[in-house]
Amino acid sequence: MSLAHAIPHASALSPVPPVQVKPSGAVLLEARGLTVSAPGRPERLQVLRDVSFTLRAGATLGLVGESGAGKSMLGRVVARHLPDGFSVDAGTLRFGDHDLLGMPADAHRALLGSRIAFIPQEPMTALNPVLTIGQQLQEHLLRLGVARDEWRERATAMLAEVRIHQPAQVLDKYAFQLSGGMCQRVMIAMAFAGDPQLVVSDEATTALDASTQAHIVTLIRGLQERRGTGVIFVTHDLGLAAHVCDELVVLYAGEMAERGPAKRIFTRSLHPYTQALQRANPHLTGPRRLLFSLPGQMPGISDFPSLQGCRFQPRCAVATEACATGVPAMREVLPGHHVRCVHGAAAPEPLLAADASDATIFHAPRMSDAPFLQLEGLSKVYRPRGGWLHRSTGVHAVKDVDLSIAPGEFVGIVGESGSGKSSLARLVMGLETPSEGRILLNGKALVARAQDWERRIASIQMIFQDARSALNPRRRVQSLVTQSMESRPNLHSDRQARARELVADVGLAPDMLTRFPSQMSGGQRQRVNIGRALCDLPQLLVADEIVSGLDVSVQAQILNLLLRIRREHKISLLLISHDLAVVRYLCSRVLVMHQGVVVESGDTEAVLADPQHAYTKSLLAAVPPRDLGVRWPL
């Protein structure tokens, strides 16, 4: 259940308890020795163990780590919204003058949404699907004391502040009619509505493009300057956190691995886990190198009893015998900089360098100069309902796009949300019909007929952004990855053999074949999604934001997997992404789209190093720079 559901309705509230307004720099939220446990056998399992931090008014505390590290669990503790059976067994948590763990439940609930606000990770589940956006904002604003005849004007201004186009019209829409990024902006607007003293931002910018992300960060900073608001900023992006946060806490399997000033941790990380997260990120500048991919995955709660000593030890490149004999203490090795590692400040650099032979993976030549796929003058116009009187009006989602992709070529499409990237992908897949122009596959135009549809799906497959919703939850992996084989006669043994080949191709263990999607991590589900697309060895994969929202370590696995698939299967890729560093890592050519039009295109390195169009320059300026001396956002 989302943290947003912990915020009570107005009818369930007691008066909001007074909270002493803290001057900027005073302690706002303080945790000491916080330990959360879950039911287990033969004893309870410590999900969070001995977590301590201090957040001052007007400051930002970053929580960094992979999924399952315990970042969101801390937000649940603040909200008193732990899963059934979980409990805080030790430690304290104070918000201003209040003991958040010991105060009466009614008084605590009254703080939520007014003094303490949450921006949830999954806005689509946090918003009520049967109420309009306006109805939900009205309920929230009335609870905050806004007059009934003023809520609509206030709500419109809130949505405009988070860069939602035509906010008055959005008030009358339902959540399912908005994109994921727009829903996230609605949740951000709701969180800021009451000028809270504490905002818990749980991956709030993950689904947003770089320019909107920069705007939201600016919005958060403005709120902090006006109200002295403290922010807990949960993210898996260490580079973003270094720019946004004053201090960082790096979590791994419920424990603090490293804690200290954000800029120092980014420039001089001491824990091998933090170093590995650094090496898993692609960069916009500098030489390209094969990303380091952490072996294994974050241990689950059920694995905790078997982890002796340091919980990171099974995946650590520099682990010694001492790492397995006892839990390392959290030590202050530099002023204000703590690390939980037996190596302390002398932690050696992990052996993360890629094999030199892998350098050729970035320079795989095209298999042929003859284009496999051609788009000629492709346009898509969405026209409003209303008959022939409205035929002259409409919105150009895609306008006069020309594109060719050769066998083995990786091409990226970048731009802000609403620029036309996904609409172009839907046209390529045949999910939308072009208003103008044509699509040629191996030199032959595709038209709306059954034979051409079969030819298209045999040659082009799509990898969807949300693997959870793309995979049937009632099917096992062995059925999912070979789903395309159901439409033709085949022996059961052939299908089983192909399933084993596909899970091996995408780097999954054979025992994954019998699992359901709910029994897998996000990265594993995305690998199944890729494996299913590869079943019939298509000529082209269309990938729409497939690593958006994934941990950087899982992202590195997926990106390296795609490079390996190109080398082994000679497959082309059309990558839709708002992450310019990801596009640079994978693609030899890039198209920049704005309002449905390709405004710039060419060699990826040339376009990103020396952009010519003002829009491309604005996209690059919105990316957090690796140089922390450069102020961001501008």
C-alpha cells in the first residue's frame, strides 16, 4: 500500500497538534538507533538495524540504495504505516517537539498531509481511479483549510507550478487519462499545498524527464527557502543526490553503509557498495567504459538470517575473511563521514575495470548499409471528436519524421514527456495508423492488412517500460518468454528448450523458469520482458523507457545485456529515453524530438558534445553535471 493512503480523510482528523516552528538549521527530524523488525522463525528479523541520522530545518537528507535497501521503509516509520506484523523494536524518532513513535495515534495522523507531506513512488496507485484529479485536490485543500469557493483557483495554480499544461482541463480528468509523469506532478503539487515542515520524497523525480526534474528540484528548494522545510530525498541516483542533498545515507539491506556530506561521498566514497553504485552509472562526458554490474541482487528479508557479518559481503569485490565474522561498526573515519566497513577510510578500490576486449562492444559495425526500416514523412494527428466541422483542427503528435535504421544499428530518440517519442514508437509497432507518410520494412511499404501485420510482428518486437503490467501475473516465466510460439504448432519439448535458451540469453538462472512475475525483482521482470521479445529473433527491438525507474545496478545489467544481444544476434534497437547518458552509452545515432518534430539528429557523440539546436542545449543543461562545482539547476 502506498504511503499516500496513510493520509487520513478530513472526517477522521483531530485538530492538527502545534509543532514548534524551527529556525533554519535547527534539528527538525532526528533518528537514533532505529530498528524495525518483521515476523520470522525462530526469531524476528531486523529489516532496519541501528539507523541514525539528523535532518535540520531547511536541509535535505538523501537516502540512496537499491530497491530493498530500506529507503521507503524509513518513510513508513515516519508515517506509522508499517506492514502488518512489522514493528519498531528499538530507537527513537523525534519531529520537532514530538515523539513520532510515542505520541497518540490521532495526534500523529493529524500531522500527516499538513506538517508532514509525502510524495509517493507510485503515483498511479496513490491516486483514486474513480475520482477526478479536481475532486482529489478539492478534498485535500478543504482539509488544509482552503475556502470551498477558492479551491479550484488554488488547485489550478498548484498544477501550473509543477509544469502541467492546461491545468484547468486536467482537473476534470481521471488518473488513468494522464501519463505517469503527470500523475507524479499531481502528487508533488498535493504535497506542497500546505507548505509542510517535512517532505518525504520517495523517488519523486524518477519518472520525469530531465527538464521537469530540474524544475521540481528548483520548486523544492524554493519551498525550503520560504518555510525552512526539511526534505528526505529518496533516490537511486547518486549523482542527482549529490546536487540536491546536504547529507547522504547510503543504505544496504536495512543497514547504513555510509553516511556523510553529500558532495564528499560523491567525490570520495569509501564503502565498496557506494563505489559500485558510482561505477554502474553511464556518463554524458568522458570515455565510454563497460558499466560495472554488481553480481547477485539485494538480499530479501528471508535471507537475513543466513547473512553473517557484513550484509554486503556476498557481493563485495574486496571482501576478506574478517567481513564474514562480525558486523562491522559504523565508524567516523573523516569529520562527519561515517562508514560501516572493516577497511574504514583505507577501503581499496574494487576491481571493477572491464576487460579491455569488451571495448569493441561500443563500436559494433552495422551489418549492412541497406536500411531495414524506413520512415518517410511520417505524421500522426489526433483530432477532437465532433465530425467534419473539426477536421481542420488537431494536435500533431508526430510531424513529418524521416528515419532509417540499418541492421545492427542502435538509434536513440530523446525529448521531454509529450515530445512525441512514444507516439512514434506506436506508429512503428502498428499500434497507431499514420495520418501521413509511410513505413517501409526491408524496402516494402507496410499497409493495413493481415499479411503486413504478420510481417511486422515477425520482424519488430516491443519491450515495454512497465514490465510488471506487461507480464501476465498468472503465467510462469517459461510460458511468458515463449508466448509467441502459441500461435503455431510446436512440440512441447521444443518450447521448453527455447525457454531455457531465452532465460540464459538474458542472464537469468534456470530455476527462474517456474516462477511467477510476482516472485521476481523489477530487473528480473524486465529481463523476462526482453527475453519474450527475443523469442522469434526479430530484426528490431523497440524499447520505450525500459530502464526508467530501475536501480542503477539493474540498469547496468540491462544496458550491458542489450550490447551483448546486438553482438550475438545482430539485432537493431530503437531506444526511446529521456536519459541522455543511457542513449550515449548504447546508441550510435540520436534523434531529438520536440512537439512531434525532429529538431536535431546525427552521430550521438557529435550531437551531445556540440548541440546546434536551442532545444537540445536546454535538454543537456537540465542534466545534473558530474562537476559538483557547477550549480544545478541553472
